[in-house]
Amino acid sequence: MILNLTPHPIRLYAAEREDGIDDLEPHLREVIEPEATPARLATIELGGGMWPELVEFGHAQNLPPKRDGVHYIVSLVVALALADRRPDLLVPYREVRNASGTVIGCRSLAQPV
């Protein structure tokens, strides 16, 4: 089972899907809808009014505990922060872009290590 803990649907496309197409349907394999609450990294702003702002990124929020047979799609920053402790985290990989270059999906999912 794969649960999507990002704030948007994840569209998985077949490898032959080309970039530069605005139509979302060609070679679409699956859409994984987001869960109600996305996982995020907690932040603490350390300096007021400084440039650049000093921000400490903390532990993941709204990330369920590991469960047998369950993988979670999360943002890359969440997955990288926990890569050494959470082999159940996946990220979108090999992005698919529309004609204006906006990411509309991915061709696969990856486990950061």
C-alpha cells in the first residue's frame, strides 16, 4: 500500500510519456490522491529580519509511524531528513513536465538512501 502525504495528487506515468504535452491523460498509469494531512518538516525561525533568514528545520510533522507493507510518498526534504531512519518513505522521481515546464507528474517513485 502507498499513501500520499504530499498536498497534491501524484500522477504516475509510463516511462514512454514525453515532456511538453499539456494533456494529462497520455500514458497515465495511476493517480495517488493525497491524504488529509501532509507530512512536513517543523521550522523554527532563529533570526528576525535578517537576510538571509536563519531557519532551523526540525523533525517531521504529521508522519505516521512505520507500518508493515505501507510506504509513504513525501516531499524530498522530508525524505532526505529521515533517509537513514525511514526506508518506507518515497519521493516522486523522473518528473513529467507540461509545455510550460511545470511538473505535472512523475515516471517513477524513488527511495532516498
